[in-house]
Amino acid sequence: MIAFFKRLRQAYGDLKLQTKITIVLMIAVTVPVLLVGILFYGRFYNMVISDTIRQEQDASAQTAPLIENNIQNILDAYHQITELDFYKTLFHQPVNAPSQLLLAPAEAREFCHKADSLIDGKKITGIQIYMDFPYDSVSLFQDEQTNDYFVPMSLAQGTYWYGIFQGTGKPELYCPPFYLGEREKNTFGDMAYIASTTFYYQGYAYPAYIALYSSTEQLTEILKDNLTLKGSISYIINDRESIVASSDSSGAGVYYLDYAVIQDSFMASNGFIEREILGQKFYAGFYHIRHPGWFMVTVLSANALIHQGNLLMFQYILVYLGMLILTSIMAHSLAHSVTNRLSSIISQMNQIRHGTPVPMDSPIYHDEVGDLIDTYNYMTRKMEQLMEDQRKSAEELRIAEFNSLQAQINPHFLYNTMDMINWMALQGQTSEISNAVQRLSRFYKLTLSRKNSISTIGDEEEHVSIYLQIQNMRYHNSISFISDIPDELTEYQLPKLTLQPVIENSVLHGILEKSSKSGTILLTGWMEDQDIVLLISDDGVGIPPEKLTDIISGTEIVSGKGTNIAVYNTHRRLQILYGSSYGLSYTSQPGQGTEVQIRIPAIK
């Protein structure tokens, strides 16, 4: 066990710092929540059930006014009809002779228009007035204006509602579907508000009924909307133990409760009771619909509550998992905000292995990591200063070496040129000496006209042209020089005395080594990517393969007419200035000639 914990501690210690911080934060968040969930699961479950019941009570409290409003709309329509003059004349004034039953056309039309406007197909689906006259010769049933609304009492006889009126003497009745006859349900609607009235004729009272029909669909939709818990049932029961409407007719039959039980429970249980049917426990809630004396009953089965509780627990777990994921992201972000800056410092410090250290941006947060970044930046600036001092020293050394190489070239050429003039003097060629001195003066004017050591390709081309003119004075114009430098290249930079040592080498070790002592030198050039390539070719004796690699390698080659030190110095000078990819390259075919390519960057 001890060994296991040691390995576990070692494994944890080897983790990245970001992973360690994330694990610690996740444990700090997860463990307390799990402990609270385990300890208080039962209480939480009871709270869920209580909250579900309370939600159903609140929904019922909001639904009952909608039902009352639906009933009130029917009552308002009834009162609008009873206030019409036609209705008052017919039912409120005694009639003593058949002639008084003749219709007043204006009042009849008003009655019909009002009835037509009240029947909207939703709140009111039909209106019927049931009555009989003592004499068949006078009737409202056959008049074109009223025959749609007045019907004989015989059509009501045999219905359940008619029997209730006859047996109880009620002034009004709210009728569920089974109170109505088939004619009524098929023609007008499956629910009705029916009020009794009296027609007085010759001192006798005759009964009449006015029926306003509607549909139970509106009440059914209201009851369904009342339910917030899947599997629950809601229904309306009247004082005659009849179900007026329900969200589920079969369920209402299973969970049916007597009106008296509901009334007593409503008064004693604060609107909710617990019951058991067929071994299954359920909860029933009640809300009183005052005007008709109905009760709205909402039944919540225990299984539905358990399912709701499980659903809420599942939702709680989902929310917790979501919070856990969010917490893990936040923990990861928090750890990343620390370790990312540390990783940036490590990455910057690793650059020292491959190059110059680069300072980081100034830290936004001045915590411990911010202080570390400030310290690193200070160290980097000090290192940059030291490296800059080193670069300056190296640059000064490079310039000194370049100047030393240049100084080696100039005396070498001057020695060769003065040797030629001395030879001409020995020959007594006075005018040629004057010409040679003038050209030599122009030659050195080009060489020494500027303080820096950089010239142009055009000036260097003129420089070697003068050099070859001087050499031809010595060698009887035996050297042909062809220059084919494009005009667009003449303004690009070229270090001084780059072409002259190469051409001098072509003259002395190439053309003059031939038996004819004559030959041709070609100078041309072109642009290649971002570089310029200058080509110098001659048709001299060429260079043996075993000596070709030694020309620019620094190995001194001594011949009867000099060494290769000037060519090597030229090559080395170009590499010091521009880098190892630049300089001279030689190709040669013994007996045929030599080509020299000079590669320099295209700089103006």
C-alpha cells in the first residue's frame, strides 16, 4: 500500500502544472456537491414532490377564472336576449286574446339580428326557445323571422335536462353532454345553459325554456392547459355528480370522486388530499367554480410524481454536469492563464539554444509570473546589450580584415603595372609611357575616387577596360576584350577591385601561357532571382583539375608569373561582405579556357 501511494504521488508530481491545478479545482468543486447530494437526497425528493403539487395548485388557481369567464360569457349572452323588447313582450306581459300573439315585425327582426350576432361558433353555437301555444292557429314556429329559434316543447321532452327541470323546479341548469338530446348535440352543441321562463295567457302560466348551446371543447382545452405534470388528469364535476368536462374522459372515470367528498375535502384539506385507488396512491386538488357550483378536480398520480421527481433529479444532474463542465473549463482556463505564461517564458528561454533571446511583452498582471517575466525581460535586455557589443566588435574586426585584404590587392596591381612601365622605359617608348601613365592615372582615380570601398558595376567595367588597355600596350594588343554588361546592371553595387584581379589572372595565367600569346576575354552578366551573376571567360590554356579547387581555397599557388593570392582575397572579401553563398566559382577545360562566375546580391 505504501509503495502504491508512493507511485501515485510520483505520478502526480510528474504531471504538468496545468493538469495539477485543474485536478485540485475539480476535486474542490465535485466532492462537496456529491456529499450534499447523498446526505440530502430524501429531503430534496420530498421538496420536489411538494413543489410539483404547489405548481399544480397555482395552475388551478389561474385556470378557474378562465372557466368562470367562459360561463360568464354565456350568461352575458343570455341577459342580452332577455333584455330585448320582443322577449319582454312575449314572456313578461300577459296575453288575453290570440290577436295579441301577432308578431311586431321590427321587434322580431331585432331579436333575430341579436341572436344571429351572438352565435359565433365558439362561445355560443346555437340558441333555442322551447314553448307551446294554447292555440295552434297562432304560432311563432312557422314565421320566417323566428322559426329558427322557436321550437315546440315536444322537442325538449324526453331529454335529461327537461326531466331535471320538471323534477326540481330549478330556474337554470348548466348541462353537460349527456343531459342533452341527440338532436341538440348534433345540431347546436354538446353543452348548454338552459333557463326556465313563463308565458302567461288568459290568466294561465305556460312553461318555456331558453337554451344557449356551446361546446365542451373550450373547457377541455382549458383543462388540458391547466396540467403541468405529464400523466395528471383534470375534470369538472357538478352538484349532481356529473362530469361536465375533462382532459381525459377515461382517466376521469378512474379517479372519479363524489361531489360531497370533494366539498368536504375542499373545506378541510386546504385544497389537496391524498387517496388510494386500486392500490395506487394519488393526490387530488380542488378548486371551486362558484357560479355554477362546480368543482375543478386535478389528479396527480404517485407514479407521475415519481416520474416528475426523477425527471427533475435528472435535470439537476444534467445542470450539475453542465456546471461541472463549465467549472472544468474555468479551472482549465485559470490553470492555463498561469501555466501558459510560464510556458511562454520557457519557450522564449529555449530560443537561446538556437538564436538570440527575444524579450516578451510587458505583463498585464503583476503577480509572481508577471514579476518573472519582468526579470526575464531585464535579463534579455542585458544579454542583447552584451551581444550587440560583441557584434560591434566582430563588425570592426570584419572591416579591419576587409581593409587588410583590399590593401593586399592594391600594391599587387601597382607592382605589376609599374613593372610594365619600367619595361616600356627600357624600350625607349616615350609616347607609350605617357599614354600608359595617363591611363594608370585614370585607373587609380577610379580606384581611389571614393572614401568607401564600394563602387558600381559600370565603374568596375571601365576599370578593367583601362587595365587591359595598359596590358595591351605591353603585349602588342594581343588581348581582345569584349564587354557585354546590360545597361540595367551598371548601377548596382560592386566592391572595388573585384573584376581586375580575375581578369589579371586570365591574362597572366591563361592567355599569355599560350604559345601565341594572344586571346580573348569576355565580360558579361545577368540577373538571377535576387542576385547578379558576372561571367568572365577567356580562351587561355585553362587550369588543370588538380589546381582548380586550390584557387579560391586559400592554398597559395606559385607560378612563374605570380600567385593566386589576389583572386583568393577577392573571393574572401565578397564572402565577408555578403555571406558564404556569394563569391567566385571557377570552371575550366585545359587547353580551351576558363570561366569565372562572380555572384553578388543585387544592391543599388
